[in-house]
Amino acid sequence: MAAGTYQAIVPNSPNIFSRGTVGLPEKASQTFKKGAPLVLNGGYLEEAGTAPSTIRYFAAENAHNGASDGLYDVIAWPIGADDLWEVSAQDAVAVADNGGVYGLVKDATTGFWYLDDDDTGDQMEVLHFKSTPALGAVGDTKARAIAKVQSGNIASA
């Protein structure tokens, strides 16, 4: 694995901001980080499991780790088919990697999710890998990508 740090998945298209966020009740004992892929479970938001087949939201804030279902609301960005997201990638990339399909994986150390070309979930399509300092934190040596969730991996509302 390359040196550096993973960052939260964040919006990268104006339509996400104009559509806004939603606040939904959080499932008990959630400890996810901002940017985590989320699903609805019995009307409560929770972090998606390993290699999620569908997701509906990305967390706009960290989880609250409430003791019971619905104790807190969590703010999330709904996912649309044409939405663009800024995501960290696991490995060093080349221009030829643009247009590839990657799986979403959770880093066990930081709790942030990232793109991995070895993961078969193939939830996201990379439109463009970025290497400029303007896209990512200072000192971040993980590649950052502009990607969209594959339409077949977006859960219906």
C-alpha cells in the first residue's frame, strides 16, 4: 500500500450541493466516518457492509454512536446517477487508469473508504484521477479521483 492518508468521500458536483442533504435517524452503535457509504436498514441509516452491492447515501458527518436506534439523526448526501464524488484510491495510478471501475473498501485503520481496483464490488467508475495539490489535503500521497457510483449500485429511495 502506498504511503499517505485516506480522506473522506466528498461531493464534487454542484447538483449535489443544490439538492442538499437529508437528516435520517441513525442505527444504534454506528461509528462510521464522514464519507462512508450508507444504507437504510429498517428506516435507520447505517454503514454499508463489506463490498456493498447497493448504497443510497454518503455520510456528510461522522456517526454519533448512539445506544439505541434513532437516538440521533445523521446528515447524509443522497446519491444520484450523475453525481461526481472525490474519492481516495489505494494505489498509485496512471492516466490509463481513467475510466476504470473500482470497488469501495473501508480502511481498517482510519475508517475512511477508498477505491481499490482489486475489489470486485465495482461500485464506482473513475472519470479522472487527480494529482494536483488542490484536490486533497497537504501531504496526502494517496491518489484522488473524481468518480461516480455505478447506476446499478445505487439503491432506490
